[in-house]
Amino acid sequence: MNPRERWLAVLSGEKPDRIPMDMWAVPEVMEALRRHLGCATDREVYRVLDIDRPVRPEPAWRGPALPPGTDCYGIRRRRVRQRAGSYLECANHPLAGMETVAQVEAAYTWPKADWFDFSLLPGQLTGLEEYPVEGGGSEPFLTYKELRGEEQAYLDLIERPELVEHCLGRLFDFRYEYTRRILESLPGRVTYCYVAEDLGSQEGLLYSPRHIRRFFLPGMQRMADLAHQAGAYVFCHTDGAVRRILPDLIGIGIDILNPIQWRCPGMDRAELKRDFGDRLVFHGGVDNQQTLAFGTPEEVTRELAQNLATLGAGGGHIPAPCHNLQAGTPLPNILALYDRGRTTATP
């Protein structure tokens, strides 16, 4: 089987020739792996390590000229260097200081799908036909927090709910049309759409279930329906302790749950499998806050075995780090994960 066939086997409840493996990593980690393995590109790293990493085609920009470092939302970013690596952080918040829908509509230009050229997408998959494809998706409250400022965005849920609903509606509309055009440009090629929102912290939900159901789930369901209508699956990324809201996420149609931070309260692997394993594929599960970052290769492979015995019992699991592998993660730990993964029989 090739990587695409392995993913589809797991997603459809069939048995692949071996477990598919995925990887998320910051650029510093990929650079270290390229040097260590003698690879010229990230895709070559995936091939050498036999990682079933999906391809994510991106439309070309053809919209209005943007200042350097500014994205289609008008958010400008600067690189902040820390001990563990460097990260792009917001340098401005375009909707900061606005209090009403009328102020926003008078002063802000929302991005449009027409600003992107989708005609080049099929060519981006040439030579990569054996890989699964991620196409489009949404994570609008993450963008809203950047537009408003993190603290103000949370306050808006209480103080200005009408502003949140209006802006999220605009953001969902944009991402819906953007995703629709990707699906239309790649008929039958997209494996899954990325429908995300970080709903959990290390201890519990970031928002009340009432707010999640009001502000997030209707738009997320709209995105999930779009994916399913095109024959694609729905990959839902949400960090942290989110067990309490999982029945709602299943209810709107998610198929794949990522990243399974099993050290968080309520995220016990065996209990998740028992209660939701007949309705979800579990993606991730290898802890990168402790095990991969500070453990030994033996501890990493032991955790992978535990995940396969619980999350992967009877199928329905795609192992990967719980989130992006961070700079400073020991290379022997990363290599041990994928060496063991590709030689492990399907549960």
C-alpha cells in the first residue's frame, strides 16, 4: 500500500498493510532531520523515514498588494526568537478598539476567495499522487483572536456576542468558499478537510459548552457538511482536555480527532477508545511535552506500543506527535518513533 491507501484504509475501517504514521514539526526540527539524513527537502525526509505525511496544496495569491509580512487578513507578523526556537507572532490587531459591527464593516475589508488562484492546485499534486491530500478547512476564532487581540476576543464572548457572531460568520463564509473552490479544483482528490478550533486547555475547556455550541459548532458543521458532500473526511484539531465536548463534535460530523493529549484530565486513551472509538479515528497521541522532548528512545517506543494497544485496538488510529515537534527534541527520540512505527504490525 502507498500512504494514501493506508490512510483511506484506516478511515474506512479496513486493515492497512502497516500503520500509517504522520508528523508535525517546527522548521528547526525539519532542518535538523534534513541535515542528519542528507535530504534536500522535507518531502524527502518523509520518504526516507517512510512517513505517510499528507500533501497540502495551496492556491496562489492574486489579490491586492500586501505589505511585507502581512497576510490576507491584514495581520502583520514578526519573528520572535526564544530559547527553543523562533515563532511568528502578531504585531498588530486590525480590529482592536472597534466596538460595533458597523465600525468593523466601515473600516475593515474582509478577505475574498477571489483573491486566490486555484487553477494551479492540480499541478501541485503531480508526482505526489501516492499521498493523502489535505484540502481547505477553517479555524476562525484563532483568526478572530489575532484580529482583536487575545484578551479582548475572550471578553467579546461575554460583552459583545453580536460582534463575535458577525465576525465569525464572515470568517466562516470566506473559508467555506475558499474550501469549496479547492474541492472543486481537485475533484475526488482531497482526503480530508481541516476543521479546527482549539477548545481545550491543559485542565479543561477554554469556553463553556454553551459558548462552544453557540459560536463555534454551527460554522464547523457547515464546513463538515461541505467536506462530506465532496467525499472527503473531516479532520478536527483541538488541543487539550476536550472530552466533555466530544459528543457535540461527533454530532456535527467530525471523523478524525487530533491530537489526543492523553495526559490531560478526561483524555485517558482506553476510555476514549471505549466510548468513542466506533465513531472516531484517533490521530496523534505521542506526547511531545514530556516523552518525546525529555524521554528516552525506549520510552518513546513504549508509549507508541501503548497507544497502538489502546487507541489502535481493532484499527482507527494514525500515530503522530501530539503537536508540532519542538526545537530541541532529541533526534534519537524522533527516529525511534518512526523506526518502530514502520516495523510494527497493524493491531
